[in-house]
Amino acid sequence: MERINKTDVPFLVKDNYSGAVLNTNVEALQAYKAKKKKLNEKLSRIDKLEIDVLQMKTEIKSQSKDCHEIKSMLVQLLGKIDG
């Protein structure tokens, strides 16, 4: 595959076979990949935190239901003691 310079920019070349303009700047590619990896890690962390929050909400609802049941039992016991 023979390449020729497309512009005055040294890292841009044109592929004579496909006509595509290619960027051969390896440092820019590495920076892009690092940025993308960091973003994916951040999104993964956010997803994990969202799952944790949903689990905690479920636990709180369950505990609230348990507290309500305990309160009802105490009211019944107090009613039997007073009655």
C-alpha cells in the first residue's frame, strides 16, 4: 500500500488504494484511547453506584415494613395488657 502526503501536516497521509486520509499521529491515538478508557471507568463507577443506591432503597423499604410490623405487634400487646 503506497501512501502520499495529503497536506502540509506531516501526520496526515492519503492511501492511494482506498483514497482515505489517514492520521498517523500515534500520540494522539494513545491520548484518545486513554481518555476513552478513563470515561468508561467513570461510567462503570456511576453504574455501580446506581446499583448500590437501588439496593439500599430496597433494604430501607424492607426495614420500614419490618418496623411497621413490629409497631403493630407492640400496639396489639399493649392493647391486651390494658384490656
